[in-house]
Amino acid sequence: MKDKLIIFDTTLRDGEQSPGASMTRDEKVRIAKTLELMHVDVIEAGFPIASPGDFEAVQAVASAVKDSTVCGLARTSDADIDRAAEALKPANSGRIHTFIATSPIHMQQKLRMSPEQVLEQAVRAVKRARNYTDDVEFSPEDAGRSEIDFLCQIIESVIDAGANTINIPDTVGYNVPTQFAETIRNLKERVPNADKAVFSVHCHNDLGLAVANSLAAVMAGARQVECTINGLGERAGNASLEEVVMAVRTRQDIFPCDTTLDTTHIMNNSRLVANITGFPVQPNKAIVGANAFAHESGIHQDGVIKSRETYEIMRAEDVGWQTNRLVMGKHSGRNAFRTRLKELGYEFASEEELNECFRRFKDLADKKHEIFDEDLQSLVSDGLLEAEQEEFKFISMKIALETGEVPSAEIALSVKGVEKTGVAEGDGPVDAVFSAIESLVESGCKIQLYSVNAITDGSDAQGEVTVRLSKDGRVVNGTGSDTDVIAASAKAYVNAVNRVMSPVQRAHPQI
């Protein structure tokens, strides 16, 4: 029988460290429940001591998830360990993941600690964590640039102290596959008690090698991979869950292990994370990109028509491409609407919330002949975002656009419950809309990104707009969708302004 490869998803923790990708507690719970539906083994829900919001989010995920293990991150301080343990109390299965840097540059320049002090701190943290749970993971941060002798020493010590998972992070994405595989192989051979722990890897994508390094490590004996949906994460991101899982599943002829994930939920998870974070998936992204199973070359089309296997090494259905494209329309009923959204990972807290979202669905159905899952996800997310927005809310707009004339926009917003109107001109209709909104909100933000994507095919497709704003070092993404792209742009800007002016801020460590 083949070994099991444990999938440790850190979308809610490391994925959230992407600038602008912060998630609310309810958004984290929604994503966690879809990960559980996919049978992800371990869900790292956050860093409890980072902020009260992060603590509450980890606690909420621990309460909502019943089958997957819920993990909280902690540095090696007593306060971090205790806070993580408190947040994980409601979990059926909880794990404390503690870490400390072990590379010379990190120990000298960041920690200002000697190797002996680092080792002592690591052992003490693991022992303290074991007072709360039998499931303790330890990570030597920046292991990819650490000295192998010291890695062996600290890993042996923390296993003796009670760590049963040892994670080897390539924190800065510095390693290459052959080198990283050799590191894993050496550690498993040289650490005397290596057989008492599962070896894990956590690879960053700075050189575009996160998935390759993770898979090389698996071939060298790692049996847990830490990854994220869509490869979301710090800087260039993390190893992509969908790519790791499908590589192992597709190449069972060479991998000595397999996951137990239900891969048919991959697309739902990908769309949900993209929608919540405002980070759209590039069309040529492996597995979940819009072109992943598309064929334009005549030679390729001819081959696929004759035999799918000529140009496709996976079935689109196996990752959720076909089974999740249920078409709904204006004749669909409330029960079908509720049922489909539950399958997509959304549950309504009350009948009032269901009724409001169903009303929005009917309004969209009057504008659009066919409504796909992507439309439903965008529609409901927009509704939930609006419910969260207390200070500013988009009401309506008027656009004056004529060839040879300067575009102008008149925007009506609800500002703390009071309707106000702003008027402005711009280089184009979107610029005019943003200027009109800014005349009312006076946020002082700078626009870092403006992106438009069609949610589905056809001229009646909804446009999904992402706006990234920055202010005083804080970066947020706002999203909005509408069959009118200019209206979607206005909603996205208002959404971003509400987020950037929210008092809730998060701070995370990085591994």
C-alpha cells in the first residue's frame, strides 16, 4: 500500500500575507469549510497572537471544522504558544505549529541570538505546546539557507521534546529541486530519531520553483506538503495546492504516495479564494486557469476529438471543471438557489440574508440569460461585502460620455447612512467615477492596481473588477461585479476604501 501524503493548507495564514489579501473571520470560515469538504488534512487557520481578529478567526474555524485538523501558528515565546492553544480549544483536532529561525543570517541579523539560544528556545516551545496537545509541528525558519549540522541538531532535540511533525521551509524560495531533495534526504538519514516524526516542506515561489521543490522533497521522503489554493502567499506566493495534488495524482507511476483529497472540489475552492481575496487567476494557470483545458490549435483540437488523452493528461471533470457548471436562470427557485450555494461553500445565517441574496440573483437573471457558478459566487460575495460595509455604500451613478468631450460622472453614495452626491471629470469614465467617489470619501489613497476580468463567457457576462489601494503603508484589494463594468469599478473602489479605512489591521510573521 502506498504512503499517504498529508496536505497542509495554509491559504488562511500564509496566503493571507499577500498584500491586500486579508480576510474577515467569516470569509476564513467559508474557505475552511470548502477545504474540509475537499478532505484537506490540516488547515492552518492563522496566527492567533497577531491580532484579536486573527485570534477570533482561528477560534471560529476551530469551531466550524469537524473533520480536518485545525492548526494555529506560534513563535517560540510562551505568550504565542498559550494564545494559539486558547484559540484552538474548540477544535476536534488541533495542532500548534511553532517556529524559530535557524539560518546564520536570520539568527545573527534578525534574532540576535546564538545557535545555542535558538535550540534552547525551540525545545522549550515544543515542550510547552505538548502541554496543550499531542499534535505539535516545529519549523526551523529559513531552513533552505541553514547549516545542515545545526538543522540535524535542532530537529533531533525538538523530536525528543515531543514534536511529531518537522517542517522544512524554503522561506525565501532560494533552493532548487535537486538541492532541496538532498537536504530532506540528509535530514532523514542523519537525524537519529527521524522515524518518530513526519517530515514536511513549505516552499516559496521566488524563483518559480515552489511546486518543483515540494515534489522533489516528496520523492526524497517528505510526507506532508504545505501549500495554498492558487499558490497565494507572501511575495511570489507558495506552492500551489492544486498543482502539487494533481501532479502526485496524475503521476502515480513514479510517486510512492498519494493524497486522499476529493479533487472535484478544486475549482470551487480556487474561485472562492480568488473572489474573496480579489486575486484573479491567470488564464494560463495550471489546473485552474481558464485555458488549462482549452485547445485552439487545429492539430490539438483534431487529436482531442479523436482521443482526449492525445493532449490532456487529466480529465477536466476530475478537478471540478464540468460538474460545477450548473446553469441557473430567472425561472430557478429559492430552494435550488440555496442548495447550489451550499454546494459552493456558502450558507446563509438567516432567512433575511437568503431573501436578500435571492433578490439580487433575480435582478441579475433579468439582465443575463444564463447564470453560472462563477456568477453566483461573485453575486453572494458582493452581497456579503456590502453587508460588512458600514461607512460607505454605492447607490447609483450617472455617466456623461461623448466623443471629443471630457467624461464626467455623478456618484451617489451612502456615507454613514446619509446619501451624498459627488461629481467629477476624468480622463475616461472609470477615472471620472473614481474621482467622484474620492470627492466624497476623501480617503487619500493611491491606486496600485486596476484589473477587469469577465466572470463567464458572452457579451452579457458580468465584469469583475479588482482595485488595489494603498495608504500609509497599508495595501488592500477591493472587488466588485456587475454586467456594467463601470458600475463594477465603482463598487470595487468603494469596497477597497471601506477596507483601507477599517481600523482592523493584521501583522504576520513569515516562514
